Amino acid sequence: MSQPQRRPPGELPILHVDMDAFYVEVERMRDPSLIGRPVIVGGSGRRGVVASASYEARAAGVHAAMPTAQARRLCPSAVVVTSDFSGYIEASSAIAEVFESVTPHVEPIALDEAFLDVSGAHRLFDSSSEIAWHLRNAVREAVALECSVGVASNKTLAKLASVAAKPAVHPDGPRPGLGVCVVSVADELDFLQAHRVEALWGVGPMTLRRLNEINVSTVGDLAAVPLERLVSTVGAAHGAHLAALARGIDDRPVHRGGLPRSVSHEQTFETDLTGADRVRSEAVRLADAVASRLRANGLSGRTVTVKVKHPDFSLRTRAHTIPEPIQTGHALAHVAQELIGSLDLHGGIRLLGVAVSNLEETASAETESATRSADEREAAPAQPHQMALDLNLPPDAQTECGDETIRGPTGDTELDLRLAVALDAIRNRFGRTVIAHGSAALRDGTPGERRWGR
């Protein structure tokens, strides 16, 4: 991989671009009647959570990750919108194309934000500040959405700068922000050390409580703490990390794209799931969704993780790494169900999640070797009602198709791979809900549509 070009003296290499109320603004494009009104995107039910809130709703105290019920109490006039991710992904892809038209050194952080290293783009696009304004205009042109851009010498400062560039929350409506905030090298420490310490990466509730106990409330306070005391308070590695950040030291490079760390789906249920059979059934549905995303992105993985949250909000996880990577719902569901069998489900669970990590790229030719003819792959049900397929066979089951226990290039069987490709073809043609796996068939909605609780 080629390295970014060395920047001219005094030029700032790192940009952090963050979309403004991204989910909300995409929903407003879908439904213009939402413009100017307080809007909450997230789950609408008793256990729903807020994914994003408009600036009008934020003025009432609503914020991301807040229970929707609490958000409704704070802002009774808010419109709660639930949606799947299709519109967000489409907009995010268009935004990524804008970024990549400026520099190949783009590190996505989420659908709505990314770091860019523009040290090699100055000859074509002028200064980093000019690049930032160019990106704002180009994103607006591409998707009719606004973004805020931070420009600085490293990731920490660029991230804080993008926050400083954002619109301001006000009871009478959002106030326009700077749009672009540039932190010069000469102003770095003054800018950084005025922030609350919780603005730094790595300062969560527990670390914040420990820092407050030694009278640290701002980054400036943190910078003044002797390293020995900081290490005794939060630990050696964490203390050294925070001490460096407080002095404006952050040497992390911008990593180009690359493989995601994991692919996952989780769901909070309206009422607690009880009974192992029901939990295993939901695991099949989640495994199918994860496997579909793996295949869509040309990935497979070897580590399967299951997460459950109990009614008392305690979390339990189990993980297992298998010898060969997998990308099919059958294989993934089998491992997930085995992991669920090792968990205490007494009293029910309020959340279930399935994830695959330890990812690697899977060449399309490997998957194609397990497919049927083009005509067979195009086969689909004549009526758009939901079909059911049994996914509860053990992975070493014999079939009438011959010796299908022989594994393919991944840990999936040839039969698993052929079935997965057929499922993808049917869903691409008729929609995701027309076909489901046996024990998960006829469920209300699909993972992603209920991402933040019902």
C-alpha cells in the first residue's frame, strides 16, 4: 500500500468529516413534512432507543442512546421515525464516493463520519482548509445533506474540531455552525485543553469517575497530572494513552478502508424472550441477516460471538473460533445455537446479538463454484408470499444431493453455499421478506428494520 505524500510545512493533514443529524436528515428527504419539526429516529416501542435526534429535539434534552420512552417525555411533540438502513447506506455510499474523489486515504468510522488524510491532495485541491470547504459543497451537491469538517494535525484534534464546527442547539431552532473548524498547530494546546476530559477517546463513565476523584474535569487538568499518579488511577497503558492525548500527541494513521472488524446484528425485544427454543429461533434469524451481509461484502469469518442482555441489564457473551471461515446462515446459526446452549437463559433475555469477526475476503469465484446454473439461480417463487426453509439440520447432515459433507473453500458445505446464493438471488429480485429460514419464518420484521427496538 502506498504511503500518503509528505505534506508541505505548516499544512494540516487530517480531516474529520461528520454528517449533521444524518439519520434525521435522510428521513426528512423521504418525508419533507418532517422539516422543522422535532424528530427522533429509533425504536418507537417500550424498549426502543434513540439512534439520532434532530436539533429541535436535542434542545429538549434528547440524545442518542437514550430510551425512546424518556425522549418522548422530554419532547412530547417529537415525531418518532423507525426505518431500516437502506436509505442511510445509499446516502453513505454516495458520500464515500465524494471523499474518494479527493483522496484514497479514507477511514470510515460509521455510515455518517470518516477520517481523511489529505496530505497528498494539496497540489490538486490547495490547502486543507480549501479541501474541507470543497468537501462540504461536494457532499451537499451529491446528497443534499450538510456536514461539518474538522481540520488538524491528528485524529483527536480533527474529531474535536468537527464537533466545534457543528450547528448549535438552541430552543428557538438550530443555529448555523462554522461548517469548517481549522485547528492550527500554534493553537492546538489551547483548543484541546479547554475541553471537558470526557471529550477524549477512552474516557468513559468509569474512567471519568476515577479522574473526577483526583480533581480532573478538563483536558488541561489531565495534562497537569503527573504520569505516576495517572497510572495509579487508571492503569499503566490507559494512563500513558490519556497523558499523550492530553498533550496533543496522537500518532494514529488514517487506515484506508480495509476489512471491518466484525459484522453483527442485535435486537432488543418488546417483551423478554423466554425458553431456549424461542431464543434459538431468533438466533437463526439474526445469523441469516449477518451471513447475508458477509456475502454481500465478499467476506467470511471464523469467530462467532453471541451476546445476551438479561432483564436486569447484565450482559453475557460467548465466542467460539472455528478452523475454517464461514459465510452462510446454516453454518453460522449452528455455532450460534451451540453458544446459546452454554448461556443461562433463566428468567428470559431482553436483547440477543450475533456477530462474526476474524474476517477475511472471500473471492467470488469460490462462492460461484458452489452455485447452480444461472437459470437455477434465477429461480424464485411465483407468488410473493413468504416461504420457509429448515436451517436446523446439523452441519454434517447427509442429503440426497450426494456427499455434500465435503467442505468448500470456506468452512461452509457446498450445499450451504448453493442455498445461500439461491436465497440472495430470490431476495434481490423479490425483496428480503419473501423467504425465510424454517424456525425463523413469519417473524415480524427483519433485523435492521427493528434495529433500535420496536
